[in-house]
Amino acid sequence: MSGHSKWHNIKIKKGKMDSLRGKLFTKVSKEIHMAVREGGPDPDNNFRLKVAIGRARDVNMPADSIKRTIEKASGSGSTDYEEFIYEGYGPAGVALIMEIATDNRNRSAAEVRRIFTKNGGSLGETGCVAWMFLKKGLIVISGGAVDEDTLMTVALEAGAEDLQNTDDGFEIVTELAALSAVRAALDDKKIAYESAEITWIPQNTVQVKEDDAANVLRLMEELEELDDVQQVYANFDIPREIMDKLGA
């Protein structure tokens, strides 16, 4: 399971989803805003916007709020955000990728660097870890939501690339262009999923021992709490028993 998915699960176990919901709404609103500015307000002709709206619905953002965000982004004078990627290393040599969207690049750089330093990590040069990841669509499904054979049939027929059985359920991996179609197929079959989004999936993982696990997750958490950080991805692999202990 990818570090991003494990991080999603540990947040649920630690009860952090509700406390982060306000920040999630802010980040999703920013993603919708940037998608509209890039490709227009029609999700049928703007793949990035379609994915952003799907993510907004996943975090239970009200439909009226989604609509207002699209309308605001379509108007003149709306904020323009600069988008870029930060890369770095955390405890135990874990590789991290951060998607940034900001109206003040210097502020973002200072905040991210401070958190890395505080938590025993270091920012790296552009490209230092990106080669370890592939940008894909990822749909996370909890265990018990559906049997594997049914899920595999639905996902592969809709264009999925791979189905992985994990400790906590299933992960469907897609090419970027197929994400919306696979999600629609799951909706049509009323197969529930926890999230469906574009993500960076590590091609290899770093096994993290208990002594470093809490530090890795603390770094992830503090980065994610920054308003300018849209998403954080990592290639850590923390054994299930350690994840359970940390989530207790």
C-alpha cells in the first residue's frame, strides 16, 4: 500500500478527518479554483475540474459551495495561485512529494523548510525523488465493501490498470484519463469507496521501523496542515501492527 493511502488510514484511526475537514474544504476549493482557471468551468470539458469536484464530494463539501467556488473562479479578479512541486527526504530516508499552490512562494518555501528541519528531514532539489513515483489515478475501497472478483470485473471493464488487495481493503490504480470512467462504473454498481483522486504512487517503498514511524507520520501531518500544501505523498511502508499501535 502506498504511503499516501496508509496516511489516509492512520488519519481515520486517529479521528483526524473531522478536525481536518475545514482545511480539506479550503484545499479542495483551491483545487477547483485552479482547475477552472486552467480549463474553464465545464467539468465535461475539463478533466481536472471533474476530478476536483469528485474529491470535493468525497469530503462531503456541499453542492452549493462547489457551485459558488466555480462561479467565483470564473470571474475576473479572482486569485491566481502558483503551482509547483517540492521534494525531500524524511526520517529513515523516506521520500516525499508535496504539491504546492500558493500566492506567496517565499512564504511556502520557508514554512515547508521549517517543518522538514524540525522533524529530521531535508528538502531536496527538483527531481531528487520524483523519479521514484508514477502519477496515477487511485481509488481506495475499504474491506467488506465488495468482494474482490466483483470489484475486479467492474474495475477492469471500466479501464482500470490494476487492482491491489491491501491490509485494509483494495486499491484500484488507473491511468489519469481512466479515473473518471472507473469511478463512474463504481457509482453505477453502488460500490462505495473512500477516495478517488490523482496521486503519486511510489515504485518502491522504504520499510520504516517503530522508532521512526511516529516521526514520519508527524512530518506528514504537519506538512498537510499548511494551507499552501495541497497534498503530501510518500514511499514509506509501516507494518500493520505499528500502524495499529500509532492509531490507538
